Amino acid sequence: MKYRIPNLVNFDKFVFRIGELSRMTGVSSRQLRYWEQRDYISAITRDDQNKARVYDFHTFIQVSIIKRLQDEGYRLPAAVEKMRSIQKEIALSREFFKAAFDGVEVIDGQLYLNLGYFDKAKTKVLYGRYENGETSYEVRPVNKD
DNA sequence: GTTCTAACA
DNA sequence: TGTTAGGA
């Protein structure tokens, strides 16, 4: 039996105001406004400049990464630069995994990640396993269930 | 109660 | 970067 995981969660609906984002990340609201002024981060477009800022989940991730890097000793501009390069790595990883990942299968009562065809002839499938904190791989013939 | 901008004992 | 003023 094969399970696929559709997009069940809409992360665009995860929005926060400045006080919430500040508490979530440990970055002061003063800092968040300053970072925005420097174009290091951005709030969701505000129609009225005097209206409260709204941040999305993506910005939460960005702020979290910058904060972590600062705690590790990076200065703000360097932290932002590294955050942006990290985001490129994350984006690439996501695309690769999205392309490779083809759902979860139960084989002999065990959960397997279907990682796509192993060979060009499409006779074998690469499976990933995760057990006791370790990953492993198995190549199996195509599952005909 | 929260967030806004601007300014600085 | 913190804090405060005065409004929304």
C-alpha cells in the first residue's frame, strides 16, 4: 500500500505580528523594525504605513536563522548574507527531495520511503528507511501492490 | 493591550 | 540597540 502526502498545510496562513515574532525568535521588536529598514527582512506588504506589520512563516524562518548566527558570533550583515546562502541550500534540497520523494509504502509491515526509480529501465526502486536514528537504503524490485 | 514613528537623560 | 513620547 502506498501513501502520498499532499499539501495539507497552507503555510501562507501562518502570520504573526511583531510582538509574536519577537517572542518566537528572541529578537526585539526594535531590531525587527531596524532589520526591515535595512532590507534584511520584509513584512507582508502594508497598505498603510502606520498599520501593524504582519510577518509570514518564511520571515519567521529567516529571523530565526539570523538570530542563531548572531548568537554564534556573526555580525548582522554577515549573518544576513549567510542566512541567504543557507536559504538557497534549503531551496535546492527541497526541490531535489520533492522530485525524488514518491510517497511512503508499507512493505512487510515496515514503513519505507519511496525515493523513485533506481535504474533507467524502471525495474527497481530506491527505498529509504529510518530506524533508531539511522538512515539506510534498499533497492527493491518495483512493488506491484 | 499592541504597534506606530521619531528621537534621545 | 534600548527606551520613551504621544497617537492610532
